[in-house]
Amino acid sequence: MILKFFKDLFKLILFGVFLVGLSFLSGFIVMKLYLAGGEVEVPDLTGKEVKEAERLLAMKGLSLKLVDEKNDSSVPKNHVLSQDPAPNSRIKQNRTVRVVLSLGPEEVTVPTVVGKPLRNAQILLRQNGLSAGRTVYIHSDQVPMDGVIAQNPPGESKYSKKGKVDLLLSRGPSEKSYIMPDLIGKKLDFAKKVLEEIGLVVGRVEREAYEGVEVDVVISQNPKPGTIIKKENLVNLVVSEGSFGPQVESRFIPTNPVTQVSLEYVVPEGPPTQEVRVIVNNDEGVSEIFRQFLPPGMRIQVAVPVIGETLVGIYIDGMLVQQRRF
């Protein structure tokens, strides 16, 4: 009787152990399945804008936490530099992904180098973490040779550190070109006055007998009429010393007196450099007295020879923008 009792008790204990083991195994399996179903793959956020990164995380049931910000020249501002956990790793839903955002390139204040010599400008740019970029030369009557006329970006603006600043530099004053006037048939005194008024120099004056022409009338000149000449060019003249035969009507041609007027003009807003030309039409014909590539705001001053009725045209990049009559 006692033996039967112990057998029944042993069976009961084994059955209880079985039930406990089955319950534990079932719970483990259920928990494993639950945990596996609650994991998601972390999306790759690097290079994404912060709002886009938040949207991608929300789709996975995750959230974003900003932990730091750093300057980076290769990643735009407010874009993700790095993340933790790493892309494609698996974590539970409702967890947080920590990110570091880019502040973009480090910025510095651009120094003003306009008006400074090129060497000084280069040193000043380097001291501020910048360097000289593209350089373009134009003639300028206001800025000495190798002086800075304009810069891009402008002074006091914000710019990426280690960036390049383009410079517009001066070649110094340009030589003005003139059309050699026709002096043949003019009196010597008048011819000298014409040449002096436009900045030319009277060179050698020779005399020759010329039948039918009164004394001191120009009969030959060098350079020839219509030749392109520069200021301070020498002009050699041959004048008549009269004739040995009977005098005939003089070849002297009366002409209007020569005066010079100062023309001022300010280059208008527009491209960084613009071709400015000044064309004069007077009794001596049509001539170009000024041509330069200049930046907006540059003031020019040109001496205009006024011979009779004179019309002056100012052209910007080939287009007539202003006319003046003297």
C-alpha cells in the first residue's frame, strides 16, 4: 500500500515538472518571437538633410537625437555627418538614433583689399585663411600698376575658409590713341596749336619752295593724315617758304579753332568688367579716343578735341548709351 502511494506521488511529481518545463519553453518561444518582431533595420542617414533623416526614422518607428555639430567642407549645413547605431544594424522599435550634423564649411570674414598693392592683398588674404584666385588686369587712370581695383567676394562678406578671392588689377594708365589730323593746307601756327591741343609734339619743321603756295603753309606731314597715333608722338612738318614766280591763290584752308573739353563718365552697374569706348565725330572726322575694360562705378575722365561741331558717343560693350554735343 505504501509502495503504491510512492509510485503515484512520483508520477504526480514528474507530471508537474513536465508542465513547468512546457510552460517555461512556451514563454521563451513567445518572448523570442515578440522580441524578433520588435526589431527594425536602421536606415542610412549620412548626407541626408535633418528633416529627411527624421522622416526615414519615423517610418521605422525610431526617433532622432542631435548629439553634436561640426564644420565640414564636404557636407552641406544641417545634413547628417555620422550616426549611431550604424546604418543597416538592427535595433528595437521606439529607440533613438544619435546623429552629428554638419555646420557646413568654416566661414571667415573677407578682408577689404581694394586699393591695396597686389602683394599686400595676397598677404592679407592669407592671414584670414583665404588666397588670391583668378586675376584680371585692365588699365586704370585712378589705381596704380598692380593695385586692386575690385574683388569678388566683396570685403566684409562671409566666405568659406580656404576659399579663393578673385581680383581685378590695374595695368596703370592706358595710352590714348588719336587719329592723325590732316594739317596740309593749314598755316604753321595753326597746325602747331592743333597738335599741342591733342597732346602731340611738333618735331622737325622743314621749309621748301612750293609754287603757288604762300609762306608757312603746311605742304607735307609725317605721320600721314588718318594714321593711328599715341599721345606725345612726334609730328614732322614740311612748310612752304614761298615761290619765285607769281603768286596764285593760296591753298590755306580756314578752319575752326581747336579746344579741348573734359568729359567725365561713371561706368553703370552691370557685369564685373565692361568695355567702355568714347568715339568723337568732328570736323577732322571720326576717331576713337578711349577704350578700356572697367568695373561698375569706375569714373573716367577723357580730353575731347573740339574742332567745329563735335559729337561724342559713349559705348558700353558696343552699345551706344550716351551722346553729347559740343
